[in-house]
Amino acid sequence: MDRRFALLSIALVASCGFYLFWGLGPRWQFILGLRAPKLIGMLLVGAAIAVATMVFQTVCRNRILTPQIMGFDALYILMQTAMVAVLGISGYAGLSISVKFGAEVVVMTVAALLLFGTLLGRGTQDVARLVLTGVILGVLFRSFSTFLARIIDPNAFAVVQAASFASFTNIEPNLLPVTGVVCLGAIALSLWLSPRLDVLALGRPIAISLGLSHDRLVLLALVIVAVLVAVSTALVGPIAFFGLLVSGLAHELTGSSRHARLLPMAILVATLMLVAGQTLFERVLGLQSTLSVVIEFAGGLFFLWLLLKGRTR
């Protein structure tokens, strides 16, 4: 595992170097000023999604579930559709980036905490009910989005469609300080909780018998997941299957169930995929396609492979 981690770390550093310095030209200061925020944003988003997915799978004790199944991406798309429908194209485009980002993070986080608090307020024995409720809410949000999309102007619908896919080329630099503090704080907390997450993965009866405060840890873990997913989604947009792909690769590469190994490996895999993939699409393919579409396609195939192999735990 240590050798693989070292090789992937070298690959990540090389990918970051290629992304920053490939084809700079004479106006290198201006170009670096544009590329550096995008790189920082990709590193933060990759790390956030990786940790959120690993922690969520530990809580659910299922390797084919991701936080997006709780309806985060559907809620985000509903918010974009509603804002375009109410404000119009010009009003939507004129929204302050900071205000829009803050509103999206607050709404998604509060919605998640209300869901967790309502369903798990009497104990965390029935996590399956929480997941099923999240699926139903996701369908409800998508239905509202579809209804609004049918009644708005076609040009406005094009704006909604553009906002429905993750974009790593339009990361707002002014949002990175707040995003960095929140993401790094939540990730550090998750790493500190790694030994307890190992016990949590054993199941509720065993965890309680070993002295773990199971219900409290589950709620704390879900709060971490809600914050990380809300911040990363508000920054770049929804990515449904990316976390699933990253967590699966992290399990395969580590061959371990210890979170002290899984979380760093998942962070490394996620950031490497984003940086290397975006470098390929920007520098080689000339943005002929988008990285998020390819990730969704690969993640969907990986999901089917996990189902066929029966690797759900």
C-alpha cells in the first residue's frame, strides 16, 4: 500500500505541474493566476467528495451507496431551476457569486440536517429508512425541476442545463478561502475519527459492546457528509458517481478496511483523477468534451460492475 501511495503521490504532483506549467508562454503570470485557483478548487472538491463518500458508506455499511443518493444533486438542480424561473436569465446571471454560493450551501446543509435529525432523532438503528427517504426526496426534487423546466423559456432552460453539470473551468477564486477552511476542517475531523469509524463499520451491536457512542458518532458523521457534499456541489456542481468510483478504487488499492489508510488513499485517487483528467481535456483534447460526463459514464459502469460482483460491503 505504501508503494502504491507513493507512486500515486508522485503522479499527482506531476499532474499538478503539467496543469500549471504546460504551455505557459510569455504571459505566464496572468495564465498562472487563472490556473492556480482551478487547481486548488479541484483538489478541494476531490478530497471533499472522497471523504464524504467513504464516511457515508461506513455509516450505511454499503459500498454501492453515495451521499448523492440522499438527493443533494436533485436539490441543487431544483434550486438552479427555481432561481432561473423566478429571476429570469438576466437576474440569475446578475446574482452575486458569494450570495448564491452561501445560499446553496446553507439550503443543502439545513435540508440534510433536518432530514437526519427528523429520521434519526430517536436513534440510528434504521439507517435504511434514512436512505430510502433520501431517494424519495430526490425523485420529488427532480419532478419539481422537470415541471419548472417545462414552463420556463427555452433559453432559460438552456441556462439550467448548463448549471446541471459539474464544471471545473469556472471555479470562482473568491470562494476558495471559505471552501478551503470548511473542507479542510471537515476532512481533518474525519481523519481524527478514523479509529472510531473502524469500530462503527463493525455494526451497531458490536460498536456499542466495544464502548462506542454509536448514535452520536453516526449523527456527527452524517453532519460531516452533509457539509462536504453541500460545499463541493455548490462550488462546481453535482457529480453523482464520482465518489462511488473513487471509493471502489481506494478499497482495491489498499486492500484494507482501516479508515486511516482508506481516507488518504481515496483523497489521493480523487484528486489525481480530477487534475489528470482536466489536464487531458484542456491541454490535449481542447475541451471537446467535459470531464464530469466521462466521470459519470465511468462511475455508472463501475456501479454495475459492483452489483454484478456482489461487492456491496
